[in-house]
Amino acid sequence: MPELPEVETIARGLHARVRGKRIAKVHIAWQRTVDARSLPLSELVGKQITGVGRIGKYVAIQLSGGFTLAVHLRMTGQLLVGSLERRYDSSGTGDRKHERARITFADASVLAFFDARKFGRMRLLHGDVVAQLGVGRDPLDPQLTADDLKEMLAGRRTPTKVWLLDQHRLSGIGNIYASEALFYAGIRPRRAAGKLTAIERSALLKSLRRVLRRAIRFGGSSLNDYVDSEGKQGGFQKQFAVYGRLGLPCLQCRGPVRRIVLAQRSTFYCSTCQR
Ligand SMILES: [Zn+2]
């Protein structure tokens, strides 16, 4: 599932390619792609895209009139820009039979939502989008401090790794980047979130930002279906320190990377470097 760096990469690509376009037509091929709480997507017709950003793991397509189309890609969702005449890219993605929704612009170009497994959702909102989506603080928000983290973590008995995955607290972090950030912070995934020291909380925030920013520079991590708005894969999967590296030597101490399961998710760490 795309996490913050992948969604950020997609949003930046879309911003460059669809900003300023006016929506002429909306076609929904599979109705459940539209979230039950969404305003009717027919509202989109005539609106202009003013920009594309990211809210947690949502791609946030901002529209004239104060509307936002929030798209959650879940497992296999892809947002691709193209024209109806040709395929969206050359990498084999953009298979027409997986097209769930299509926005046609006044200039005849299209933005299509492809989703093989159908877990992805689109939701049109108006007003305070962050509150309506129930998304927590963004780890890359410069206003977020280690003191904020202290307040958020106080009394939490949940393993830190599991806490990081809760989108209502910090948003955008998933299985990959939680493992990676905890490695760089030197914190074992199972440690109770509320028991971290002040130094560890600072290290965690710093590591999260470092890992997320680096991953954005690499265009995200492509393990399954993730591609950017041009259908290109990311490159950060080759930079993982612990994720998916069971039994391989730790980059710092050369000891074997270990794997445990927390909240049904594979979790990778080094028992020497993380305490
Ligand atoms: Zn190590």
C-alpha cells in the first residue's frame, strides 16, 4: 500500500500535469469506488483543478469553489494522466478493464483511476477536509515538535511500531517506513510507545523525517503496484535498511535482520542496534 512518500510523489506529478485543467465529464465505471460519504461526483463538472497535494495517505485534488477530491489508493489504486487514444504509459499498467473512474478535461485529456483489487476510494468533500477525513498530524509538518510527540504518546502501551501505523495520530506512515524509521532511531518495534525517553522521541521524529524525505527523493518504493502519475516505478525499495531483509546483515553491525509480527504485520529490526 502506498505510504506518504509514494502518495507525495503521485501528488507532485499530478500537480504538474493537471493543475489548471477544467473538468468536462466524469464517468464512474464501478460505483463503489465512490465513498458512501462522498458528495455526488457530478459536482465535479465545470470545476477547475487548482492544485494537487497530499493529506496523510490521500491524494488531495483541490478544486475551484473550495472542493477537494480525496483519493485513497489502498492496495492497487493508480491515478494516471493520459489521452483516451493511447495507453497511459508503456509499463503495462493502465489496463482498461481495471479502470474504475475517469475524469475527462475540457482539453480532452483524461485522469483515470485504475484499481485491480477495488479497495481504493474517491471522496468529494467541501470545507475542512483534514477534519472530515480524520487524518492525524503530518510527520513532515515543520510545526510538529518532539514535545507534540510526547503529548501524543503519553500513557500509550501500544508497541511503538503499531502506534506509528495509526493514521489518526501521525498520518502517512505504513509498514515499510515504520520499520525503517525505528531502525534509524535505534528503537525496538515492540517498545511501549508511552515509555520512550525524550531522546528516543526526538530520534524517532528525526528518523521518520529523514526516511520519508529520502524516499520522496527516490520517487517512493515500488513493491507491488505502486507507480507515479506517469506509470513509473519508485527506487527506494533498493535502499531499505531492514524492511524485507530477513536474515541479511544489518547495515550497521552486520548481525542478521530479524522479523516479528505485530498487529498481523511483518516487522523487521536489528536486535543489536535497536533497544
Ligand atoms: Zn544492527
